[in-house]
Amino acid sequence: MVQPMERVPGVIRTVSSQEVYRNPWLSLREDVVERPDGSRGIYSVVDRPDYAVVIAAEDGGFHLVEQYRYPIQGRYWEFPQGSFPQGRAGTPEELARAELAEETGVTAASWTPLGSLFGWHGASGQAFTAFLATGLSRGVPRREHEEQDMRQRWVSRSEFEEMIRDGSIRDDSTVAAYFLLLMHERG
């Protein structure tokens, strides 16, 4: 006779899991779960690779990129960010270096990890690591085909904060990375 698993308060147990969709950027699965009270339900989970967010800072400001984001049907400014393409892997810092160079053409002499956060922990285990990049040098961007409409510019810190207030920056990863920078600067 199979013994039932011991219930642990606050823990949701996976009973079964089935992938229902996959493409080169993500997969979607539906898990049958058992809650602490024994009731069952379905939990949908989006699996995506972790990503890096780069605060390229110099002269009292930051380098930003802007592109059209199809799901929200709009263009917004954000810190350079992204994940490795399918089949490629590396450290979070290697990813940050690659994304900054790819999207802006900028390279950095100094890299400081600011912290890691979950981007959408209610539906995905995907996390990002934020980095401060300094000692910058200019180069030519090597953007992916999907980034062909991307623009970039440098903004002062005060303009950056105003862009958050006026809605020009609405990316949660960018705002969260900036908060990590503020905490880093405070020691």
C-alpha cells in the first residue's frame, strides 16, 4: 500500500506535469498540484531562461534602449537586457557583457553584480541578475534580427527618474535594477 505524502504547511506539491507548448524562447506547462489542505488544482508555469539587466553608467547617467514590445503594443525605454539564445550558455556576467555589446555596442571595463530577482514569480521561475557596468567604451551594436527597430540613448539620472514618473519607462526589471543600484550606492 502506498503511503500518502506528509503534508507540509504552506507547500504546494506537484502531482503531475505536462508540457503544453514550446518554441525557441519559452515553454508552457500545466501542473496538477495539491494544496496544503489536500485540494487539487492546475497551475500554469512559463519556463524561460534567466536573463541579465545592465546598468551602463557614466557621466551621471545611463545608456538605455528602446524597442517596440509587441505584447503591450508600445515602445518604451529600458536598460539593455536579455537571455542567451537557445543552445548557448554561460555565466550571468558573460550574458550581461554580451547583451550590452549586442544592443548598444558599448563594452565595460568594470562589472559589479547588484543582485538577482525573480521577474514574474507568480507564473515563472525566471530570474534576472542586475549588473552595474562602468569604464565604458563605444562600439557598433550587433543586434539580433528581432531588435532591428531598437534605438539607444544616454540619459541623465534625473531624466531617467522623470521617465519612470511620466511612463516612458515601464519595464519592471529596469525599475527593480535601478532600486538595486540605489541600495548598492547606499552601502
